[in-house]
Amino acid sequence: MPILYGHYPYIEPIVTLARGSSRKEDRLELRLEPANRRLLDEAAAASSMSTSAFVLAHATQAAREVLADRTKFVLPDDRWDAFVELLEREERPMPGLAAFLARPSVFDEE
């Protein structure tokens, strides 16, 4: 960046932004049909976002939800108490379940 002398109010915000921002290095490219592109563009415009920002925000949220379903177990207090009670009760024989689990699985090698 060139050295500037004096006061340039129309340049200073740009210089500050450039110094304070972090660069995003990773890219994700998508191939999509024109109708899907138009849909994303319209939704982004309706949300006052760029298409890239819209797709990133919504894809990131969807990814969090998918992973949360696999990592978190959330129940209302009354249902949680009932769940814990079931976990803590004495085990009981379940012959039907034992027989089912003893059958060969489609994943078993023959």
C-alpha cells in the first residue's frame, strides 16, 4: 500500500477495513441448474444478503443441525426424568430381542 500524507477521509474507512478483515481462503464450488440458481439469488435478495453469504449461512446452519442430531440428546425436563428412570431400572430378560439379535445381519460376511 502506498504511503499517504495528509488527511483523506474518503480512503481511511477502506484502509481500516482492509487491515481489520480476515481473508477467507477456502472455496466451495457448486454446480446447479439455472432454476436453483435463480431461487438462491431471489432468496438471498429477499434476505438482503449476497448469494454467497446466504448459501454459506444456511448451509452452515443445516450442517450444525445435522451434527446436533448425532451429538446432542435434548428432552423437556419431565421427559428427561422418565428417560433417566428407564435407564436406571433393573434389566429384564427379553427373549424376543435376544433371538432377533442372534440372527445373521445383512452386514455379516458369509
